[in-house]
Amino acid sequence: MVLHTFDIIALIFFVSCTLLYHAYYYSKVARLPRHIFKGKINIIRRTWVENMLKPGQALTAVQSLRNIHMAASFLASSSIVFIGSIIYLIFNIEQTSGIVTGRGTIALPDYLLFLKLLALMIMFLLSLLNFTLCIRLLNYLVILIGASQETIEDTMKMSAVDYITKMFSTAGIHYTFGIRGFYYTIPLIGWFLGTWLFIALTIIVLFLCLRLDYGK
């Protein structure tokens, strides 16, 4: 195989759909939060923070955050495993190409296969980055929930509820991006089977995101 123009066009289509959709989506979350599911959740999240800051609710809050922390940690660990596996395939690209194409070992690396593996690895790397950032913020949230509201307000120069809600929402964004990274590995895996399948799966995942983002 060689680098075909159609494969490059399909990759550009995939990247453009992913970036443009999410740029538009998060701009709309900022401008019209009540029209987007995540914007509604952010509003509800603020009331959760207000309730958790009441006396006697700290343990409940920490347990809830721990559940999210465990899920993010598991997905981050899974990303590391996938990244390591892809790196192994890249460093053994000739044997990998033989397995994928059924031709046995070839003399030169298959550059199209390398591009596909690299794109897949980058997607898992982005997921890993977002999950680790989510975990980092969740660790801070555990401390903030148990801290004095007056100290938070004096230190951060804003309402304790606003500051904690903002950090919680940011953690949620990173968690969402991490999950989306797993969603978008589906088209990239389909790319190994064919370029038209790659495009079709990209469109399907895009409609899935539309359903998740604009549904109730």
C-alpha cells in the first residue's frame, strides 16, 4: 500500500468533523447553556456543590467524587495499555503489515499502516491526557469540599460555590473529552478495514455525539 489521496481526504474529513463540531459545541455551551445537555448539567452541578458544602455532607461528596475518580483511573490505565500495544506494532511495522495484509513480512515499512497506527495512538494519548487532568482536578476537589469556605473565598477571591463548581465543571469537560477519545477510536479502527468504512463510522459517531449533546 502507498499513501492514497482518498485516505488523506478521509483523515482530513475526520479531523475537521471532530474539531469543528466540538469547537462549536463548547462555544454554544458557554453562550446558551440551557440549550445544551452539558450546560444544563453544569447548572445542576452548582446545586449539588451547594448541597455538598452543607454541614455533614462532606463524606457523601468525597464518595461521589471517588466513584468518578475510579472510572477515570480505569480508563486512563486502559489508554496506557492500548498506547503501549500500538507502540509495539509501530516498532514492528513490517511484521504488523504482514499480519494486516496477509502478505507476510515485507521489505519496506507500510507508511499508510504507520499513519493509521499513529492516528490511533494520538487519539488514545489525548484520552489519557484528559483523564489524568480530570483525576488531578478531582483530587483538588476532595480537598476543597472539606476546606473552610471563608478560606477558599479569601484565597481565590471568589465565592467558594462558584470556584468549586468551576473546577468540577472543568473536570467534567476533561472526562467528556477522554470518553470522546474512545468514541473516535471506532472510526480509526474501521479505517484499517477500508476508507469508506472510516468515513461512514465518522458520520455515525458524529450523530451519536449530537444525540448525546442535544438530547434530554
